[in-house]
Amino acid sequence: MSTDSNTKYVGKAPNRVDGPLKVTGTAKYAAEFDVPDLAYGYVVSSPVAKGRIRKIHADKVLGLPGVLHVFSHENVPGLAWFDRSYKDDVAPGGSPFRPLHDDEIKFNMQPVALVVADTFELARYAASILEVEYEVEKHETDIESKRDEGYEPGRGKTGYMPPQRREDADKGLEQSAHRIRHEYIHGAQHHNPMEMFGATVHYHPDGKLTIYDKTQGVYNCQQYITKIFGLSKDEARVVNLFMGGGFGSGLRPQYELFLSVLAALELKRSVRVTLTRQQMFSFGHRPHTLQTLELGTGPDGALLGLKHYALHETSRFEDYTENVVNWSGMLYKCPNVRLSYGISPLDVYTPLDMRAPGAATGSFALEVAMDEMAYEAGLDPLEFRRRNYAEEDQNKKAPFSSKKLREAYDEGARRFGWDKRPMAPRATREGNLLVGWGVAGGVWDASMQKAAAKATITADGRLTVASAAGENGTGTYTIMAQIAAETLGLPLEAVTVRLGDTTLPEAPLQGGSWTAASVGTAVKNTCEALGEKLLKLAQKMDDSPLKDAKPEDVEFVNGLIRLRKEPQQSVVLRDVLQVSGEREIEVDSSAMPNPVNMQKYSMHSHNVVFAEVKVDEELGTVHVTRVVNVVAAGRILNQKTARSQVLGSVVWGISMALMEETVMDHRYGRYMNHNYAEYHVPTNADVRGIEVYFVEEEDPHVNPLGVKGIGEVGLLGVAAAITNAVYHATGKRVRSLPIYLDKLL
Amino acid sequence: MNPFTLTRAASAEAAVRDFSSHDSPAYIGGGTNILDLMKENVAHPTHLIGLNKLPLNAIETTADGGLRLGATATNADTAWHPEVKQRYPLLNQAILAGASPQLRNMATNAGNLMQRTRCYYFYDTATPCNKREPGSGCAAIGGYNRIHAILGASEHCIATHPSDMCVALAALEAVVHVQGKDGARQIKFEDFHRLPDDQPERDNTLQPGELIVALELPKQGFAKHFSYLKLRDRQSYAFALVSVAVGLELEGATIKDARLALGGVAHKPWRDKKAEQLLIGQPATEATFKQVAEAVLKDAKGQGTNDFKIELARRAIVRALKQAAAGEQQASDVFTNSNP
């Protein structure tokens, strides 16, 4: 009679709880909220990269019936004065860009005006004929010409870890029997979520605002808006219920938020501002990065020395940083390591964290270099990695809280059939095609942030859990529902999850792969606290079998509260609620990372990727025919949404390897392929067999749920595995992404 | 977007009349290109003449055994028409290599001929472009010109015609039937699109207001030995870096008749009749094909980022000819076309 596991949802594969809303089009995105008497703003973007706005001739535009206003630096009212008011939670060091602040043009496609009209079409037309006079100045946008001007940034940005060194890398390299040194490059890449940035600001009769914005952090946006416009939190509610992809682009408030709030406050009217696809290329991006890797091993293939240097662009006004090189001191065991890092300011917008920021870049260079090193040392690339397996985190000099990368190697190699791989390049041919197999992997932080949640149960046995966390499309609603349902032994259908609203308990930005750990733990703690209240009520019932039970003596399963040791001693949860006479019971709680464990352990997720490519050598075309991605990231909360996350990562990795690059014409300092037709990401026709496996880790240290997050780790190593497979197929080593066909001709 | 008026023409003659009675008119078929151009502020028609109600969507065989493709038949309906599939598989393959299924369901045959270049600078009004704004200069020269021309370009424009379908139509010697205000006329496909010379704003030789009513394919369809080879930066929804349309007639191992046209390399579908003559009477061998490829690219000129296209085109010609001679359809991709 074991129906014990009915409400055990964690680790299973339930469908997305928000699936029906999405497929029926009832899930509302920021630019879809209907509000009365809405005006529409259209952004005018600078056609030059550097200079000044001499004059904005708005008369003609203002004469069009239905055009309400043209906002620009010429008429924006006095707003907050100091930089700190414009700094958001993840702002790098420096002076944040202020839209419509003054006449200075700092980057191409900078917003220079907002035309507001009664209809979107009119606003767009009016914007197209708005005459703006510019004084053009000479710009610099090419990192290649600034190679020698990189400087080491300060610790301005949250999460940035200055690179380290240990022992003597030069000496280690000198003592090496085998050495390699190469440069690895990728261009700028833009997040390009399907949903473009947009905000609908509802201006209420009392002057308060409800702001529906595309963002990965409603609290971050609220703080930004209230500081700049001098509003109270009560006057600026920020809501984001769903996102059509973020990938980091929504970590910082984008300028549609500032512009729509400005217009709504000034016009005392509801306003919507949406960006065009082209304007999606006018802000943060993964920076164009140049990296040099130097590796050396002893005769046995043991790494003796490693040097990794990275240089990337930043803007003139902020020092954007990411952890590019740090991973190279951690993924493999090596006694002598020197990691160094520089940034170089250009006339571009500040780069912005993009899925696995730094690690996606660094792991590409490290893992291609490891492949080159393996060949130099005459070792199978997987065997080479096994020989240099890091049993502890040498950067931190601490043990890993858990690490099953070796098991992931075994699982992946077996699934892929790696043991049948000939070592020599160009060994397998199918007609015109050369077949190659490559391997690579990566490491990512298992982070946790402070988060709060609220849980409310009503007499009918329905539970609502709420937190201001975001839903990027990753499955947050679903995993929170699973955790809540399991903690209180309720059916999944009885749980409603509310997210993305500043009227709800505060949650961190949706980023860093920390939402599952942070908000998940907060939801768990909150539901446990609610459970204790329910137990107390149950104990007040006549003849309660739980009378003397302590919270740890009972469990909530299948709608019952029962004794762990005597499961037949139980009460029905709904009876407890009804007998108690309470209409609803609400509990607030939160979760914090454990500082002792954080000190004691290195907490990281790992993965390994095996890729097969087929290359038509004569024509240069590369097809990725098979990818196996094995992820070791603690406990998996939902097999289905987790797998989807990693599938998406592999697709993105194929993109990064073969297609993705925002190309700038440096004569204009302007990205030229700024649309979906010319900024290539894979289509269905580019993607074939992807297999995803999880090697689950029991990790009691990382957080109470034992989860590490899988939003980013799956991307690591994909581009490198494909690059390595291309080498194995053709004998040609490509060190700059993307691998366009002409690089193989 | 400019304010504009829209009428729906009931006949070709009425459409042409409507055109001549407006200041900045434009025809609109499937709208898959002109709407983008209007939204991106590149085209500013003040009057649109909708063509989809015209009785011009038939696909039917002609008296002399050819096939007449109506101007407003969609690319999808044309590609999957039994006569096209069976007798003109080169056209079927070329159409299916282009755009995406959604676009092919909307785009019309005449519209395919009339689509504008995908040059980045043409679409970005922040940069000069002689095609968009005559006399402003060509930003693609000396800029990012990966998708630009290596043949027949001028100092004024290095844009390419983006169509796949037109490359096959060029190889198949289609004839374009047009209706003008002074009556109907026929234009040989090779004379329809033009090279940029000093008038890059003109993509073709149509007179103002002339309307395409049909495309006519001659009887010869090269259904046995053909190839459409398209090389691009991803497998769908990407324009050709280089494409090659080949039709061959073989007698034993000897080439009796040949057609060869390239896409993605010039301001127009690049049919090379001299190369065809070099093939005729020769054995269908790699040596022959290499000679021909050399001849086609003899005057090719790279622009920097597209220099690789010269060698790529050379190799693509050889591969396409080999495939056609062997009676293989495009086999360079391990992924088959994702279409039904």
C-alpha cells in the first residue's frame, strides 16, 4: 500500500506549471499589459559613435497631430545628481550611463530622444523624421588596436575576483617537457533574447506607477527608478511575470525603463516603450576578448605550468569585469599558475554578463589549449584531463563540497563511445566528409544569495508561495511549486506560485545560476515554518495522535501530517485547517548562505561535453551531428526543465562555435549585423542529436536543498568541444570563433 | 513608417494604371521584403498596390511544353507543384534552399525577383549607400563585406542579389512576362536583373510601373542532371555566400548541353554562358570542371572580408558540376533539408 511518494515532487519530471499559460498566449509579457489611455514611446538612436548633439529640431515632429512630446537632454527635468543614484545592483565601477542626460554621445545607437505619441506607428514615423544635428568626434572601437593598453580593473563589480597566481609559472613552463602557447579570440556577442526589451508604465490617478518591465530583477529596477526620480517604493511597483529569455541582458535596468517612467511622470499618462530588434544591439554584450594561454607538462603529461591572460573591451564610463581566467587555476591540478587580466576602454556601451559570463569565454580558450597540449604530449585528450584531475580547489586551497566530474567523464565517454576514437586527426572519412570527435568541459560557481518568501495556506487546502524572484523561462514557477508541494505534502495542483513583483518578499536578481538554491531554500524554509504552525494546530485537535510530536518527528506527505516512526498515526491536513477555524495562515521566512560552509568548501558545478562534427573539407562546412553533455550540479530538482536548460546551452554552444558574432565596422564604430537575419543563431536545421545526462551529487554542504543551479554550466565546453572536434576531423586548429566556413578553406 | 494608402488591384492593367496615377507608389505581393524596408525606413512608398487578388497565381503548362509560373503564386506552391518537382527539380531545390518555410508560404514568384539586396549598409540608414541614396557613397567598400559581390561589381556598389530561386531561373533560361502602361512585353531572364555600374539604385530593367505577370520556363528542365549547391553560414534562413545552379545534358560521359549560374556573388544571378560553352562537348570530368571554374572566376575581385568567396566559388562550381554529372542532388550537407 505504498502511495508514499505521491507528493514527492523534487527530482521528478513534472511539466511546467506555467506551460498552459504560455502555449495559450495568456502569459503576459512586459509590453503586453493592457492599461487604459496608453501612449507609445519610440526611441531615436544615435547614428554616430562619439560626438555631441548640436541641436534637436523637434518642431516639425511636434506639429504632427497625435505626437505628444519629444524628450531629449534639452528638456529632461532635473533628476538625481549623483552617480550612486544611477547604480544598480550589478553596476560595475565607474559612472553609469544616464539616458538623455546631456549632449554627449558615448556610443553608437545611444538613445538621444524619445518620441511619444498616441499610437506606436505614429511615434515610429515621427522618430524617423526627427532631425538631430551631431558634431562628430573621432572614436576608437577596436580592441585589436588597444592590445597594449589593458589595465587591471579594481574590484568594482559584485562577484569579480581578481586573478591569482601560485608558485612560479615561468619556472614550471621552463621545466616542462612539452609546451604550447597560443592566442584565442572571439568577437562581441549579444544576448538576443526572443522578447525585446519593453516596459509598460501604468500611471494611476493618484500618480503612483505600476511598471511592467522586462527585467531579471524587479527590486533592482525599483531601486533604480526610485533613486533617480525621487519616488517612494510605494509609488513605483515593478512587475515582471514572464520573460522571453534574459541570458543576463535583463540583469541591469535597460533604458526603456528610464524612458517610459520619465515619459509617464512628465505626461501624467500611461506610457509604453519597446525597443526594436536593432536597438537590442545598443547595450550590453559579451565583450570581444583576446586570450593567451601557455601550458607545459612533464613527460608524463602532468601539468607543470599554466599562464592565462585575457583582455577585453569596456566602455569609457564603466569598468566592466568578468572572471575569465580564474577557472584555469581551478579546473585542473597545476602547481605553477599565473592568471592575469586586463580591460581596455573603448567608445562602446559597457559589456554585460551573458550566460556563464567569463567562464564561457575562458573555458573556450583553456579547453582548446588543453586539447592542443594533449596532442603535444601525445595523450588522448580525455586521458590528459583525467591525469590532471583537480581533487581540490587550488585557487581557494579548499576541498570541493562535492565534485563528480570523474564520474561525468566516465558516463559521457561511455555514452558517446569515446574509446573507439582514433587519436590521429583526419582518421575518419565518410565520402566528402571528415568526421571528428572532441571533448571539453567547464566549472561554474554554485552560488547562493539571500532570499525571502511568503507562504499562505487557506482553509480549502490551497497553498500560495510568493517571492519576487524572476521567471526567465527556465522553470522557476515549476521548481518552486515542487519544493512547496513536497515540503507540505500537498498535490502540485494545490500550489500557486507568485513571482516577479516588488509587492512580494525580496529575492536576488535572476542570474548566476543561484535562483534554485537561494529562492528554493527560502521557499523550503517558509513552508517548513508554515508546517510548524500547522503542527501546532493539529496538536490542538481532540485526540490528536501528534500531541507530543516535535517538528522533526513528523512529515507532511500526501495531504497528511504523520509521525515519521509510526506513519499510520496521522491527521488530514485539510481537517486541521477546518477544525482550527483559521481562514488562512501566512508565514514569512528567508534563507541565507551558510558562511561557515562557504569558508570551508569550494562550491562548484562541473560538466563535460563530447561533440562529433562532420566537415566538408573542400567547402569548409561544419555540421555538429552529435553532442553528449554530462553535468554534475548537485541535486536536480526537475529532470525535465533541467534537461531543457542544458539542451538550450548546447544549442547556444553550437552557436558560439559556428555562427555567433556581432561584427562592428570600426570606421563607423557601429555593429552592422544588428538583426536576426544577419546575427546568426542556430535554426532547427542546424541542430541534431543532443544528449543530456546528470551525474547527481549528494551535497550536504552547498545548501539545504543540495542544488547547484544549471542555468550556465551546460554552456561551458560546448564551443571548445566542437573546435576540438573540428581539429580531430581536419587537422586544422581554429583559434578564433566563430568557425565560419572560410576559416577551414 | 510613412503614412500610406493601399488599394487592391483587380487586374494587371488596373494595377499598372493605379501605379501611374500616384507619386511614390509600390507594388506589394507577399510583403516579405517591402514591409521590412518600410519599417527600417529604407523605402517610403506613399501608396501600395496589393497584388494578391490578381488572377495571376496559376501554374500551368504552355503550348510548347514549357511551364508558366504565375506572378502571385507563392514560392512554396511553386516549389511543391508536381510539374516543378518532376520536370524542374533544380527550381524546386533552389526555392527550398531559400528563406524559411514561413517566408516561402508568403513570398510570391514576382516578389522573389523584386527583392532588394541584404547588404547591411543598405538597411542601415546611419551609413551611406548608393543603392538607397544615390551619390551618398558605398559603405560596403572597405567595410564588412562578407556577403558582397566578387563579380561584376562597380566602384559605386558591391551588393549582391539575394535570391536562390532566381539563380535557378537564370540557369533554366526563364522568360519574364511583364505588363506596362503601353502593353505587354517579355524580358529574357539574363536581361532582367542588371549590374550596378553607376546606377546601383536600379536593380533591374523594368520601366517604372511595369508589372511582372508571369515567369515562363522553356521545355528543357535538366531534370536528370542538375544541382543546386548553396553555401551559407547556417542551414536555414541565411543568404548564400555562394550558390551554384547547374543543369547538364549528358551523352555517355560527354556533356551535350550545360547551364551554369551562380548566386551570392554579383548584383544579379550570375549566369556564365562562356563557361557553358567550355563545358559543351567536353568529358564530364573533374579536370573539365576545374577549368570551367577557373574561367568563371577569372575576373573575380575580392573586397576584403569576402576574398574567400573566390576560392569558395571555384570549389562550389566543381562540386556542383560533379553532383549534377553523377545525378546526385545536393549532397554536401549531412543534414537534409528540414522541409516536408
